Amino acid sequence: MNEEDIKKQLEVKNKEIYLNKLNIDLDNNLEVLVLTLENLLKTQEENLFKKTIEIVESFKDEKEIKEKVEEFIRIYYESLIGLLTTKKEKIKESLDTNLEISVYKEKIDNKTKDLEIDLIDNSKTMINDLILNLKSYLETSFQEKRLTSYLNDIYLLNLNNKVIDIIKGRDIMLYNTFNETYLKYLELNKNTVGI
């Protein structure tokens, strides 16, 4: 085996190491993102429950209302995880040693925009289901208007904005991690292959 063959093998191995590291970076990023979102949703669940009880003006159906709120958050979480998993898989499919970091940034940004659109659409349906599930605990049309207005105009808007802000924050971390990994890949090639 001559020196050129060894260099080619090292180059192939370096690419393999680079792509594996990008995959690990992506998995780790999603893992931290999910934990952050779980914490946010716990807080959001508590806030939603308290505000709903305040609007209902009664603790009579507290247990049932709590269950409806928990169900909404669970469904929201499951939908969100599905969207995040799809985003991750689409990014993984595009991982390639020939792509510049700017191309990854653009792909990640585009997938986040797609996720945001889907999240907003899905969550509107979910919040409407929650409103329907809570209507039986309301005694007046004023309470119904107040709850509907709060859930649609304040709560859901704030929830989706916070979730998207967290995702975009993690995207920035992912760009930086991908960039560091790319620089290490170039360094590895320089040290082993001389490129």
C-alpha cells in the first residue's frame, strides 16, 4: 500500500468521523432541547391550570379541570416532539462532508420555519379542543368568552412564542457546535492527510 492509498483511507475515515460527530451533535442538541421544553411545559401547565380556575371562579371541578389541562399539555408535548423528531431526521438526511456550515445553517433555519408553521396550526386545533372540554365547567357566557379569549389570544400565543424562542436558541447552539466540529474536521485532515 503506497502513501497515496493511505491518505485516501485516512480521508475516508476522517469524513466518517466528521459525519458521526455531526450526528452526535444533533442528537445531543435535541436531548437538551427536549429537557428544556419539558421544564417549560411543566410551568405552563401550572399557569394554565391556575388561570383556568381563576376564570371558572370555582374549585368545585378542580380535579376534572386539572385533568383537561394535563391532557392538553400532553398532546401538545407529543405533537411538538413529533415535529422536532421530523426536523432532526430531515437534517440528518442532509449531513454531508461537502456542505459548508452556511448551508447547514440555512437548512436548520428552514426546518425551524416549517416546524413553527406546523406547531401553530396543530396547537390551534388543540386549544380549541381544550376550550370544548372546559365549556361544561363554565357557568356564564362571560366566563366562556373570557376563557376562549385568554386561551387563544394570550396563552397559546405566549406558549408557542416561548417554545419557538427556545428552539431558535438551541439552533444557534447547534450552528456553533457544527462549526466547531467542522473546524476540527479540517484540522484532522490537515494533520493526517495534509489537506
